[in-house]
Amino acid sequence: MNPLLAAFIYTCGIAGLFYLDRDRTVRTSTALWLPVLYFCIVGSRPVSSWLGLSPTGGNVQLEGSPLDAAIFGILLCASIGELLRRRNKVLRLLAANWPILLYFSYCLISITWSSHPGVSFKRWFKSLSDITMVLIVITDPRPLAAFKRLISRVGFVLLPTSLLLIKYFESLGRGYSPIGETENTGVTTNKNILGVVLLVISLATLWHVITLVRDKTRANRRRHLLAQCVLLGFGIWLLQTAHSATSMACFCLGGGLILTTNHKWIRRRPSRVQWLCLVLVLGGALTFFFSGQTGVASALGRSATLSGRTDIWAALLPTVPNAIVGAGFESYWIGPGAETLWRALGLAGWWHPEILVTEAHNGYIEVYLNLGWIGVGLVALVLITGYRRAVAAFRKEPSVGSLMLAYVIVSAIYSITEAGFRSPDPMWIFLLWAIVSSSGITTGIAHEWKERERTIKKTSSPMADERVSWA
């Protein structure tokens, strides 16, 4: 098929998905487009890359792109301005999630001992976008509807476009790994990034499909279900095409958790969910630990026979500048510690940050390198607190709580082989959403989290629509 004709057909298909999933009975804030735009950028490529204006020469890791910095700055300032209008609810949510505040505060303090404090501060400031975009979704007058629309709008754009690029625009949709192997990247620049984007969107879409199947009284249920099933089909097909083993395994784990927790055997006895989560975490961790995956070695340009995953991690750990406090926020890979690593691996003569993936491919080790044991302890605190609150949310609202539990559990497992606690990684963003949303449910700060919305007649006026709350 001619690529231009394929692009036209896919564009019509995307427009058809938006049309099928339209819902005039529930209104969300216009500000929801801020996190939609943010996640479309984070889940694909920088704007400068799409426009062919990516910076070249010098040290790209340190300098970055002025265009991308300006775009992220505008989105962050706009989101902060919107949150100031909702400051009462925002302040209560932040106070209820003090472990997250503590983590971000420590990241800010760690800039003082970074080898490049200016770069580290810019990255920290940019990382604030993760929490501000999450807060915009949660403080929306219809937080559950806002989340569904966020997933649908982003998914309808990124997933079909990824398939289009892979099949008909190979120069954009396919790339090469650091060791020269062809990989499907879709709208992203790396198969692992594509995998995690598909993971977080597909988990939410699977959950949405389950809620639509259960709610037989919802208006226009069939066309909504058709649109979400098509989106889920795109997600599963692309997960297989991306060949991202970690994301596929985590989707199976998270999807299994969502399906199981929505079974009446668990819903009738919510206390059983903790045993289920324990089995999944232990089973998933042991599977990843003994699977012998070699993704880390490949990402670093080494074959599995020369240096496997555990060998790379063993080489990384001694190079941290300070085991207690780390190298400083997002500073390890641009500091002296990374140079020591390359010398130990015999790669010092040809290492370039623009070519190789500069991450540990383990979220916990990544945090340790940048923030030391204090940072690892704070991440553990965030995960433990998030898990407890997700369980409490599940007991109060089982349907929504099941998705929040899935994100918390999956993020803990995913980060064993990928840097899942790093901004702006989609897994980190959705972990924050799950934790803050859970606290909103359990404390009553964020209202209207019920599984089913009240059906609003099409003749209802806009003012009446704003007054309706969920049963």
C-alpha cells in the first residue's frame, strides 16, 4: 500500500475511534489537555526530533534542546497556574502524600553535591511536570472520567501511529539498537520506551474494557466497548511487535492482577488481595531474577557472553561516588562515576552518551547511583506507602483500586530490569497517579471515584450536568 494512502486511512481510523468514544454526558476540565499533550510527548519523541531540529555536536546530555526545554517549561507553568486555582484540594493531596514530597525534596537537596548542579537542577525542575500533570487529572471535577479520557486520547494517537510508522514509514518507525540490531520503535526512539508506553496504556485499557463489560446499564456502551477493544488490540499486537520482554511480562502480571481482583471471590473478601499481591511480587521477582535476561548487557553494547546483567550491575555499584547520598539527582551518567565504569568495561575509548543508553536498567540501582542508600530508602517508602493506600482504596472502591494496585505492583517488578523510577518514565508517572489517587479515595479528598457514573439524559442542561455526582 502507498504510505500516503495508508496514512490517510489510519488518520480516518483514529478519527473514528475518537468519534466512537465520545461522551457528552460527562464533562471534564479543559486543562486535561495539558497532561494529554505532556504524555504524548513523553510517550513518543521530543518535539525537536519530530521537526528534525534535534541538537547535534557538543555534549547533548548536558546541553539538551532549547526548543524542548521551552515546550516543557510552558506546559509546566500552565499546569502550575491551573493547580493554583485548585490549591485547596492540591495542598490537601500533597500533605496526604508526604513520602512523595519527601522524595522530591531530597532530590532537590542532592543537587548541591552534583558534579553538574545546573544540569541537575534543570532536570529536577522538569521532573516536577510528572506530579503536576498527575494532580491535574486527580483534581479534575470528574477524576475517573478524566483518567479514562487521558488514556483514550493518548492511546488513540500513539498506538495506531506507531503501527503506521512500523509498517509504512520504516525510517521513522524502526531503528537500531546500540549493537546494530533492527528494532521496532514506533513513535518512540527505543523499543523499551515503546514497550513501557504500551504497558501503561494497555493496562488501563484492559481495566476500562472490564468495567464496560460489567456495567450493562451504561449509555452507548457498545460503541465505547468497541473503541476500547480496538485500542487494547493495538496495544497487545504492538507489545508483541516491540519484543520488549519486560513490558510483555509485566502486562501479563498486571492484567492477571486486574482480572483476578475483579473476580467475585476477591471482591467479596478484599483482605485476600494482599495474599494475591504477595504471591505475584515474589513470583515475578524470582522469575526476573532467574530468567537470565541480557537486556542490560545489550543496551551497554556488550554481548551476553562477555558481560551479563549481573556483571554490569557488579561493575556499576563500586563506581558510585558516595554510597550514602549518591552522585546527585540525575548526575551519575554525566559525572566521573560513569567514566570509571567505562574504563572498567574497556569502553572508555569510544563511549559517547549520545550513542549508548545511559541507565542502569534497574530502577533500584539507578536510584542508588544518583541518590545513594537514602534515595533507595525513600523510594521503598513511596512504594510501601503506595501499596498500603492502594489496598485501602481497593477495599473502598474495588474496581478502581484494582488498577491502582496493578500499577504499584507492576512498577516494583518492572524496575528490576528497567529504570522505572526515573523522570519522565511513563511507569514512574503512572505510579505517582496510582499512589496519589489512592490517597484521594481513602481520605475523601478527591471525590466521585465510584465505578459507575449516573446516566445523564441528553436533554440535561450543562449546568445540571455540572451538579450531578456519581452514585
